[in-house]
Amino acid sequence: MGRKGQGLAVLVVSTLAFTVCFMVWMMFGVIGIPIKTTLGLNATEFGLLTATPVLTGSLIRVPLGMWTDRFGGRIVLFVLMIACVVPIYLISYATAYWHFLVLGLFVGMAGGSFSVGTPYVARWFSKERQGFAMGIYGAGNSGAAVNKFAAPALIVAFGWAAVPQVYAGVMLATALLFWFLSHSDPAHLVDSRITWREQLLALKDPKVWKLCQYYSIVFGGYVAMSLWMVQYYVGEFGLDITTAALLAACFSLPGGVLRAVGGWFSDRYGAHAVTWWVLWLSWICLFVLSYPQTDFTVMTVNGPRSFHLGLNIYLFTALVFLLGIGWAFGKASVFKYISDEYPANIGVISGVVGLAGGLGGFVLPIMFGAMMDLTGIRSSAFMLMYGVVWVSLIWMYLTEVRGTHVLGADTPAS
């Protein structure tokens, strides 16, 4: 097999591996619902349960990236997947809340696969094709949607404990398939000089903080809402878990598979313009989604009249579908920002920004639960995200938009 064929094989099996890893990473978003009922968890405890794997997957990104540079992506990704098999399987035997939290920390290692596969895949392609290749690999985010199709079917047929058992088998089979069909090239190994100290020093640049803020929305928000959406459908609209997961996939699926399209738009129109319009789309969708189901009475000349105001299931699903598309574009545009602004320091900056996005995916579900316990309003999760987007829009306007065209012939290329 020639180098071109090897590169294609690496791209295909790596994307498959990342999809499975992301599916496992999002597992608690579905099986957490029957676990919540069994253990009698409140919304905050449920949020912590779903977010715990996200914490490990975020913190482990930097060392995994360093090991990928030093030892090669093939061996690092294979060992990572094998290391997750036993913790995944043991979840089926957990009985106490702390059991799930501890095992969730180990299962969360699967989420670090992004920082392994991205440089591993990119090095098999020329610079002109790296953006497209990384976009294809990034579409493995759609594992969040795969989880919403697979897990409910297993729960209905065999109970929630079957999900981690099946997922452990799928992870093992995928790891073996990846090992036998992928390739390694000693020329790709480099002496990684990216350290935690350099990551922290990068935070002295205010532009990096801004990119962290953007990515905490488009990736952190995507992860958080993927974890939160199924139980939202169940609670808000009274759906069974299978139907709720199917509709929740309307958000997760475009948010994953359209990342490559977002990369093309960012190349064509510039990261600045794409991010600006993604934030405005997010602002509009979240504003409408934030409005709770409301009954009110108006005193008319003919006496009191009662009205109901709130989103029905069809309009709600359409809005989260649009939001998923926007955030897919936003995930690509933020990394385009990094390649434009820091061409000589991509590794360090992407590590910091990726970590911020992952931590956003950890903190937000917990805050969603706390908001719901505090207010009793389910849509308070969207109110919180609406406020975060407002901050980003104001920040972007003050630092970039004033004096810059974001639409028309004068739009900058990057």
C-alpha cells in the first residue's frame, strides 16, 4: 500500500475510533436517566454525574498530545482505548453514586482521543489537505448522536446495565481494528517541547482568553447540551427515553458531522466572519429557547382571558437543530482562528483552547442542574448559555468588530 493509501486508511480508522470514543464519553447523558431515578438524584447531582467523564477527558488532552508527538499516534490511541475497556464494563456493576463518579473519571479518558488523532491524522496529509482531513476526523463528534441511537435501544431491550457492557465490547473491537488497519511512520515522531508551563504562559495573551471563551460555547456548550438534552425532552415534553434520544440527536448529529463544512466556510470567508455570525445565530436561538412554558391571564373588556406561551416540541427541535449547525461551524472557525493568529505556536494555543472547551463541557452540566434546582425552571439551562453568548458577542464587538467588515466585498480573508 502506497503512502496515499496508508493516509486514507489512517483517516478512516482514526475517525471510527474517535466516533466510538466520543460515544462512550457521552454515555451518561442517556444511561444517567434511569440511574438518576434509581438513586433518587437531584438535577445538580445528575449534572455532576454526566460531567465527570468530561473533566478527565479535558485534563488529559495536553499530556496525550505530548505523548503523541513523542511515541506516535497509533500506539497512544490504541493504548488509550484498551485502557478504557475495563472501566466501561465495570459501570454495569456500580450500585452507589460514588461508584459511578469514580468509574466516570476513568471512562473519561476516552474524551482525550481528540488530541491524539488530530496530529496523528494531519501528519499523513500535505499542508493543503490537512484542514479537510482534520475536519473529517473532527466529525467523530457525531459519536454523541450515535450514543443517542444505540443506548436507548439497549436500555429498552435489556436495561441500562447492558449499555456499558456492549460499549466495552465495541471499544475493544474498535481498538483491535484500529491497530491492524492503521499505520505508523517514524518520520512523524518529534521531540515535543509543549509543557504545562508553556500552556499557562500562553494565558498572558488576552486573545487566547477570547478564543477560550468562544470554544467554551461552541464545544463546551455542545458537549454539555448533548449530555443534558435527553433528560430535558423527557422532563419537558413527557417523552419516553427512546423518542427523547432520537429527537436529541437532531442537535448532536449536525453539531458533529458538519464540522468539516464549517472548516471550508472558515477558509472561504474567514474565521472572524464565521464566528461572528455563529454567535448571533446562537444568541437568537438561545433567546427563544430560554422562554419557559408560561400561562397568563389578561383582563380584557370582555373579562379575563387565559393564554399559554411556550415552545412546542417541533419548534424546540428546529431551534436546537439550527444551534447544532451553528456550533459545528463555530468549532471549526475557532481552530481556523488559531492557525491564522498563531501559525508558529499552534500546538500550545490549541491545547489551551481545547482544554477550556473541555472544561466548559464539565462545568456547564453541573451549572444546568444547579440552576434548575434553584429556579425550578428547566429552560434555565438555555438562559445560562444565552448569558454566556452575550458576553462573547460584546467581547468580540469591542475587540474585533468595530472598524471591521464582516459581510460584503471588504470582508477579510482571515
